[in-house]
Amino acid sequence: MKNLLTMKNILIAIAFTVFLLLLKDNLSVLLLIGGAILAILTPFFIGFLFAYILNFPYKLLHDRAFAKMGTKHKFLLGFKKPLAIIITYLGATAIVVGLIITVVPQLAANLATLVKNAPKYGQTFYKYYQDVVNWINSTFNSEIPISFTQEEMIGAVFKFFTGKETVNVADISKTVFDSLPAFFDNFFGFLSSATTGIYNFIMGVVISVYFLAFKDSLCLQMKKLAVAFLPIKVLPKLYEIVDITDTKCGRYLVGDLLVSALYGIVMFVFLSIFGVPYAPLIAVICGVCNIIPFFGPWIGGIPSAFILALISPQALITFIIIDFVLQQLDANIARPKIIGNHVGLSSFWVLFSVLIGGALFNVIGFILGTPIYAVIYTLIGKRVRNNLEEKGKLGKEALDFQVLRYAEIAAEQKKLREEKEIEQLNKLKKMIHFNVGEKSEEEELEETEENSNERTFVEITEDNKK
């Protein structure tokens, strides 16, 4: 206690308290500064993500395709890294441009056709609504209104947004004019965000080239900083965390992107073969949503099925069959082969990680929640195993302890203790009756050790309960 109450520790505690008070009083300013710093560093985050994804094809070219380059002619060794980087980015650019040229026009045509046929699809939906309401009314003897006019529908929508019963031109005009400032604010905000996003994307691509070209020197600099400023005993744990993060998070993310792209391409091919309408649009929706674990197939499949249900029941049934078959191939063949068992989570923990990640970080949380949680799960699991090994036999007994039979086991242990107490009391009476002196210290020590060795996990639990 005296060692803690030193002048140095007291000054540190006072300074830390003052720091917390300043942090509390200036929290809004700190958040503003943090947001500005994050906005400045966004291109570097994007560049690191691009470089990390492209590092896999780069290593394939550098370490395998150009492995023998420079062995005979040493001057070619200097061209090995630049050539691998150039081919990597040319390949990635060709893939992106090819997708834009082939997919974007078809997507635009599909969306234009979808908007053009919207009234027709609305009539089909209205017919479905009438059929369902008729069935409900006839089955449950209810009185749900079957038909409604266009004016009634507009009035219901207007009432939902304004809370007014009647609709007139003045109210509509006032509502429109009142919403114009908010509309322009949102429009200019969207325009500013789009411009910033384009700038961050372009700068991220440029920065990713530098990350990929100087990754060895950057990793060495980070290692030097860690060794210089961190305790040596912390470094093995830090290296382990980096390795597990690379295995669980990085490889899973790259594999998931590859599997989802392959899924979208195969979906487009089969939908086109069977003549399903809006094949490019549906393939893009399903492929992009397939990146999200667990919920991705449902998020992409439900709106696609709804669109096809308004067009043709045959197209809907064809899509459902194709989607079901591809999901089985994706879950049982493609993902195990490409991603492997890098995550190591059960279905329950995948669901848990997706829900928590989505609730905290929206779309990014949906995508990255599973691999990040896999890292945490692996580190905690290793720590748990180490602690169980340290506890030894008592920990093994605690694991084997049957909680559901606790009352029965406790009664058995109580009976055994009572028998031991009666036996010890009889021995004591016998000793007093024959005027036998007290036991020697050696005998008492041996008996104490014997009784302590006979204590089980159940007895310890029972004593704690008392």
C-alpha cells in the first residue's frame, strides 16, 4: 500500500483525472476533430483495402509466374516487381472495364424497362391483392375493402405523410414548397458526397500502388516501431493477433468477394439460358448481396423473386430453382474450396456476428462482422484453453460436473460427509474411553492432508454455496 501512495503515482492519478474532465467537457470538439482526421485518412484506408485485395494476384505473379526471372540475367531482377504490379493493375482494370461495358448498359436497359412497365406490374399486384383479400374475407368472414380508386390511394399516402384527412391543391402545393429547401439540401449534400467519394476512390487507387510497391519496407517500419516502443513480452501476442487477423479476416474477405463474383456470373449465365427476364439486374443483385453472410441470399433473392412474380409465375419458379441449386453449390463446394475453414464459426455465431455488426456499422458491419468476430473468437478460445490447462484436474472435474443433477450429487456428498463425521466421532469417543492421549502432530498433519485430498469439486461448490 505504501508503494502505491507515492508522489509519482498521486501526480499521475491527478493528471489522468484532469484529462478525463477535459475530455468530458470538450467531447463534441474532439468528435469533430476525429471526423476531420478520419475524412483525411479515408483515401489511405481505401488504398490499403485495394492493395490488400490485389496482393494475392500480385504474389501469385511475383512468386510463381516470375519465380525464375533474373536467375540467368541479373539485370532482369529489377523488372520483376514493377512487371508484377503493372500486370496486376492492368488485369484488375480490364475486369472492371469489362464489367462496366457489358453489365452497365444491360442494367440501364433493365431498369428503364422496369420503370416503363411499372403501371402494368402495378395492375398485376392489384389483382394479387384482390385475390388475397377475397380469400381472407371468404375464409375468416372479414370485411377488408377489396377495391380502391386512385384518388383514395393518393389520399391515403398523403394522410400517412401529413396526417390530414382531406386532400386539396393548396395543401399539396404547400407541402411541396415546404419540402423544397430540404430537397435542395439533400441534393447538394448528395452531390458533395458523390464528389468526395469519387476523389477518395481515385486517390485510393493511386495510394494502393504505393502500398503494394513498398509493402516490405512499410511492414519493416511498422515492426521497428513496435519493437522500439512496446515491451518485448507483448510482441509475441501482437504478432499472433496480426497473423490470426490476416488468416481469418483478410483471406476470408478476398475469398468471399471471389465466390460472390463467381456466383453472380453463373447466375447470369443460367438465367440467360432459360430466358428469365431482367437476368443482368437479378444476377448483379444476387451476386452483390451474396457477400453478406447468412442473410445475403435472402436479401438478394426476395426482391428478385418479387419482380419476377409480377411478370410471370414460370419465370419465378425457374429463378427459385436456379437460386436454390446455386446456393447449395456455393455453400457446399465453392466456399469450402476457395475460402476453406478460415472462419471456424458455427451457424449460430455467424448469425450473431452479422446481427451485431449490422446493428453497429450498417452495411460494412454486415460484411466485416463475421471475419472480425472470428478473430476475437479465436483469441478468446485460445485463452480459455490455456486457462483450463492451468486449472488441471479440478478444472476437468468442473467441466464434467453435471449441473442438472446438482441436487442429487449434493445429497450424496452430504451423506458421505455425515458418515465421515460419525466415524470421526466414534473414534474420538473410543480414544476418550480408553484414555488415549491426543494424537501427535504428525498424525494430525497426515489426517488433514488426507481429508484435503479427498475434497472434490462438488464439495467445494457446496461449501461456496453455504
